[in-house]
Amino acid sequence: MSIAAYPSHLARQRTLADGRQVVIRPVRPQDEAAEREFFDRLSAEARRMRFMKFVASVTDQLMHFYTHVDYDRRMAFVCEAGPRIVGEARYGANPDGRSCEFGVVIADDWHKTGIAGLLMEALIAYARERRLETMEGVVLRENRDMLKFMRALGFEVAGEPQEPTLMRVVKKL
């Protein structure tokens, strides 16, 4: 399987409400070190909320997987503030080819800046462009901020019958 060309046309500079400039762009293989630094700087609680379990650090294998994206069945957008990655949102298409599972995480010191919305906006637009019909994810029931954010983006939120600590979020694209 060949990897599609890097979609540089999707990179966008954005100005946040506080005036700071950021760039939202697809992840690249050469982002591996910056992505590792991003994940390493996350608090233990932020990593737990993202991975739904305690993760001390991200493995080399996962970091390679996260930065070597085929841009067809998977996509990841990062938010750069200067040389630093401060957020990312990604999806992987499900085997049905019509739906995808997403994840998003923001650096602890960048919460409530608007970058999660910018990242999800880019991710949803790309999923629609790829003709995916549904975006879904699983969120810890205790992650009230994330559930509120998902509702604001138009995701339906429902309990997971098999796992009472989880909520499923689904958006028709």
C-alpha cells in the first residue's frame, strides 16, 4: 500500500481569540520528535483521559504509527504554536469504509483556547471530503468537559451498555 502525497494544501494559519497565531496542519513523518515531546509534556491525567488508562509514556511503535499517516484511511491534524505541537486530532477509518473513530488531545496549558474546535473542524471537514458518513469515539464518563465539547460540535452522546465508565459519541457527517 502506498502512502498518499502530503496534503500541504490543508495547512491553515489561525488567530485565536487571545490573539495568538497557530497553524493547523496534517501531521508529517518528520513530526515524530515533536509529537513525542507533545505527548511527554501531557499531564498523567491528560494521557489517562486520552488513552482511557494510565500511560506513562508513548512507545516508539505508537509514535511511528501516529506520524506516518496514509492520508486515505487515516488522518491526523496537529496544532503548532511556533515550533511546539500543542494539540492533535486524528481519525482512523473503520473496516466498513463508511465510519471512523477519532481522538483529540490538547496540551494542558492550551485548554480553553479554541484549538480543539479548530482541530475538530479540520478533521470533520476532511472526513466529509473522504465521504465518510459517521465519526465516533469513546469518552470516559467522568470527562465532562470533553462530553460538553462533543455535544457542542453536534455529536450525540450515549452510554456504553457493556462498559458503564464509557460514553459513545457519534456524529453523522
